Amino acid sequence: MAPTLSTILLTFLPLATAYVVSEPKPDFAAPEHPLITPSPTINGRVTKTVKHRRGVLDDLKGDVNSVLSELGSNVPSYVASGVPNFFQNFPVGKDARSSLGISDNEVAALPTSVLNIPGYGNWTDQGWNLRFHGNVYKQPKTTQQKLDDLANVFLIDTSIDQLPPDQAAQARNLTAEIFVIQQSNENVTFTLEPASTAGASGEQGGGGAVTPSGGTQEIRFPNPTTTEGDFDSFVQIQSNGLSDGNKTSSIQRLNVYTNGSEIGNATAYLVPPTGMTIVSDIDDILRITKIYQPKEGLLNSFARPFVQWKNMPDVYANWSREIPDVHFHYLTTTPEQVTRNYMDFIYKTYPGGSFDTRPLNFSDVQATLSIRKYLLNKIFQTYPKRKFVLVADTSNSDVMRDYPQMATEFPGQVQCIFLRNTSATDEGDKFPYDTSGFKNLDKNSYMFFKVPDDLMNLDIQNGRCLNASVRQNVTFGYQGLPFGINLGKGAGSRSSHTSVWLSVLAVALAVGVML
């Protein structure tokens, strides 16, 4: 049962009294940068020296996350993290086999399938290196009744027999994708060929790339799959008619066929050392998801057809036409088992591009919050001379932390940061977002926007990222609290105990609405 408002306020009582007694509080250490193999180790609580008495609003900003952490299971994971709680703890391996009730012999008789995720390649002194990544698995034969029983576990306040037939069918398909049996220690081979089209930008070929005159070849992935069935590595490929990366500005598009698997096909992009890459989140920026409303978010991801957010495809189509040789990279922290629908939606609605998803060994919320930064670091380090445009929304706490950090840690590489303000554009998003990371950035290098048209006619190539007609109101603290309260330097100075209690009440009400 969800806690009452009085329970929430009592939970937040220590937060307010802390400003009267000024007791030092332990802090959390940031998780280590994880590797795909082995699984990442997440640090626990540590103590560190705390500065002497700070300002009331600064303290409140620092304590919101720690208090939410202390609430544990009382606050769903999506509240503190922006990650939907129904995208956590999917069954893998033996757990999936147990849920389906199938034997080892039955598994052995099943054909092997491959999830092949669209990759990107970079040019080095040795030639082109192409990133291959994905998962090897077996799809059990499951009765409809079993799929219905398993799908009902994920549904909130409804069941699969209450859904329209088309939504019930999609829910069963997605459930089947979740309950697969990953295959470890498997060797994967690929066939590369020139790709004539990929994506839907309105341009010939789908935008963002050209069809090369060569590149056909066979590739054997150098390492067997991990315990979770994953494979992820850059592999040097032969030229075979491909243009050298230091002699062309064009992005070359290749089909990547997985040998021995009918559904293991993808498109890869050979990206030159210089130029512009747009790294885009998907949920609540390219499509309507509403991850901050669990019932709606689940139905929009699990059963309903994917729907574009307003006229956002027009914005991306314009970028594809107007920015020479632009590379689109779609980065989602959704687990890889359920990303086929994401890739299908993107390629039918937006310019073609490479993809990153969450590998299976990033399973809990804390690990999930580290995967975006890890994947951002990977692509930034792969292209140290390229400029990047980062696009997402304010409902993800890892975005609000990681995007401004990238501008600081990779100076000169972040051209623009564009964030949809979901609190201002969707009344269902009741939770605050933290803008403190933007405090030391050039105010012309980022923009919080409300509708896609706010992004039209910006001169991104020359670093003009701010639409002067779009009011910003960035306070460099927690924003989007009830009653119009914003914390931070620009939010107004309130030093009385009354303002502390008002802020605590606002946070408590925000949490109460979400529960």
C-alpha cells in the first residue's frame, strides 16, 4: 500500500530539522565506471568530509537524492532515477528457463537467434574499425496462455485479456522477447555488404549516410559471447572498396548480416574522424512514453504502438538535410531484450543511425544510472575530433547529471545540449529535476525547450543553440517542484525556517503524487 502524505512528511522530518542542528551527513560515492565484461561492481555507502554549515537551499538540494535513497522500496525506482521500474530485473538464463518450465534438452533443440544492434565504426591508421554488439539467445516455444500469465506480471491495474487485440498481441510479443534464454560461449560471424537505405528522413537512403561502392566481406567476431550472451567489441575490417576515413567526409552505410540467424541483421555506420554527431535519447523526446507515470509508461512501452512526440521527426529530418554528413546515434538505457521495437520505430520515423542500449549485466537501478555515462564516454573517446549535440528530456536524473559533465570533461566537443522540459509540458511529470550541473556552462550552449518548433532554425553548426524566444528560467538547483518552487541561486533567497518547511512540503507532495 502506498504511504500517506503524513507518512511522507514524517519521513522528510529529519531533512528539515537537519538545518536547525546542522549535523554532518554521510554522502554516497559515485559508482565506478563499469565495463561490459565483467559485470560492474557498485560501491556502497562511504563517509567523507562534509563542509561546514552550508546555505539552506544548497543543503536541501543535496539531501533530496539521499532522502529518496533512504526511503528504499517506498519510492519506486523511476522516481529517483527516471528509469521505469518495469524495465528492471528481467529474467535471464536459468531464471527465464525456470519461468517457462522447459528442460535442457528442449533448449538444446531450439534454433539460435541474434540481436544485432546497429553499430558505428571509426577510422585509424590501420583502417576502419567497426563496433559489433548485441546478444545471442534462444527463443523458446511458449503457449499463448503461458505468455498471457507472464505478461500479466508486468501490467498495472489491468490484464492482457482487457487490452484491445492489437495491444494484447504486442504485449505477448514483448513478453516473448523478455523470456529468452541467453547463450554464452557462442562464436558469431557476420557478412558485410553496402546498404542502399536505412531510416526515414525523407531523403534518399534515409538520411545521414551514403551507400559505399564496396565493403563486402565476412567477419568472425574474435571473442565468444559472455555469460549473459552479449558480444561487444571493435573489429578491424578490410577496405574492399570502402573510402578511407581520412579522405572523405561522408558516412558510409553497411548492412550487417548475422550468419545462421534470420533476424540478426542491422545497419552499421562508418563515421569519419571529424564532423557532427547527434546523440539522442528516445523515450519522451522522440516518442511519447511517460516513464514518470508507471501505468501509462508501461502501456506505452509494452502494449501500445509507439507514437512520435509531436513533430519531432521534422526537426531531425531538417538536421539531416541541413547539417552536412551528420551522424545520428540513438542511446537508450532500455534493456537490450526489448529494444527491437525501439529500433523498428526509429528506422521508420527518424533518420537512420547507430544505437546503444543497456547490456544485460547492467540490471539494477544504480548500474543503469552508470550505463549512460559509460556509453557516452565510449563514443566521445572514439571520435575525439567530432562535435556532439546531446538531446534528451528532464525526466532522467542521469541525463541531468551526465550531459553537462560531458561538456566539462570533453571541452570543445559538446556543441549543444537540448533538453525537453517534461515538467513544463506534461502535467503528469510531478517530480523535480536538477539543473545545478549547468551552472558553469556557457548559457548559449544549452536550451530547455517545450515543443519541437523551439529547435527549428537554430544555427547548430556554428554553435548557436539558444532560441532567444524560449524563456529559460534556469536556477541551477532543483526545479519543477509544486507551487512553482525552484531551488538554486536564481530561485530567490529564502533563509527562514518557513521556507525550509515549504520546500520540504513541496518535495513530499511531489513524491506523494508519484506513489
